[in-house]
Amino acid sequence: MNSSELDLDALARLARLALTPEEKATFQRQLADLLQHIERLSQVDVTGVEPSAHAHPLQNVWQEDEPQPGLPPAEALRNAPARRDQMIAVPKVVE
């Protein structure tokens, strides 16, 4: 797809953007440059390059999930804007 086939008005409508004529001209140029760059990338010989989802190998960086004691009620309620008994009071959402 080249930039002349690109309907910038349709893209702006889908993105819910109200573009001025100056913005349309700027974005049209930028999109044309982007599409030209993608076209150059599609011409790169990737024979022998194994497909991958990430550039670097992934490793699990999460710590073990071990149960730990929680906050005492007084500490948990310390910054609550409103309290009732030993709970945080919130406005009614569902009627």
C-alpha cells in the first residue's frame, strides 16, 4: 500500500481525531515516509534468520509466590478516606 492509497480521513475517523488541514498534510507526509521505510524493510533478505517473538531471550524474573502475613487492620485502614467497622467504606455502585 502506498501513501496515495491511504485514506487519511478514514484513519482519523477510526482514531476519533479531528485533524486540521495542516495536520492532515503533515500526517500524510509522515505516513508516506513510514510506509516507504516498511517497504525497504520488506526487501531485507532474512534467509536463515529464525523467527522469534522477542529480540532477547525471555526469563522469568518474578520471585516465588510465598504467602506472607498481611497488614494489620489498623495499618490497612490508616489512609482510608472513610471507614465503617473494620472495613473501607465506598460509595454504592450497583443499585
